Amino acid sequence: MQTSLLRSPTVRQLTFRRFASTTTESASQAASQTASKAQDAAKQTAAKAQEAAKVAASKLMSAASGLGNSLGKIGGRTGQLIKGVESLLPQTIYYTKVAGELSKLVFHGQKMSPPNVETFQKTFSPILNMLKHPRALIDSAWASPTLQPTYILTQLRQLTSKEYAQFSVLGAEVIGFYTIGKMIGRRKIVGYRGGNSDHH
């Protein structure tokens, strides 16, 4: 009777299901254990990497501070130059970041995109050709009708008095800015420092 029960398809099917379910459960448990071990290993690796990065950063900071201290001990003009450069670095970094963010805003706001390679080549290949052959550029400039003296004289004769006044004001502004720049560069209103005795 027992052997007939074992041979019946229903009992075999139930037994197979039971073994299959236990096999599936053990496989899922093994997979979850493997996944948890992998997560633990990944967490440990990340923690070790963070510690290594902190140690490297602290070593770099100590080296930079040591370099800064040694550079700070330099005196004279070199020391003043180093201190001036050090004082300008934070401002330079800040304004570089500001310019980068503004350019991103402008690009996104205007929906701009960089030109593709074909457009770039079409635009800059004539310029590169002109730079490679400067003699041809000079010849074409001299052959241009807009650069002929007779054309320039006729254009000057056709100007109105209002345009002459505008050009005069513009010329006075250019000369004024140039003169002020020279004064600032010399740090004197008239002449250079030292007088004529330096030019012997």
C-alpha cells in the first residue's frame, strides 16, 4: 500500500512541490545573504576610501600650509609679490566661478549650443588660409577699392558737419583716455620719475 502511494502521481507531485519550494527558499536565502555580504563589503570599501581621501587631503593641506609658511618668510619684493598673488587668488577663483555660472545661464536661457564641426571649419578655414599666406592677404587688401586713397578722400568729402563733430568728440575722448592712462602708468602728471639724469 505504501509503495502504491509512493508511486501515485499525486503524491509524487506533492513531494516534488515540497522539495522545489524548499530548494527555492534556500536559494532565495542564499541570494539575500550574498547580497547583504556584498553590501557590507561595499560599505567597508567606501569607508576605507573616504578615510584614505581624508588622510590624503590632510597631508595635502599640511604640505600646502608648509609651503605657504615657507613662502611667507620670503622678504623683499619677492615676498610682496607672493603676498599680492595670494591675496588675488580667492577673488580670481570666485569670479571665475561666477563667469562660468553666468555663461551656463546665458547658454540655457538663449538655448544656445556650440557649433558643429562643419560650421566651425566653414567659418575658420578662410581665416586660417589667410594666416598661412599673408602675402595674398596684403595683395588683396591693396587691391580692395575701399582702401584706395581716392575712395577714402571721396568718403571724407561727403561727411556732414554733424559727422565731423561726432568724429572730433570721439577723437578727443580717445586722446583723453590715452593721456590719463599714461599719467596713471607714470604716477605723475608730467614727465617720468628721475628726471633727465637717468638718460645719460
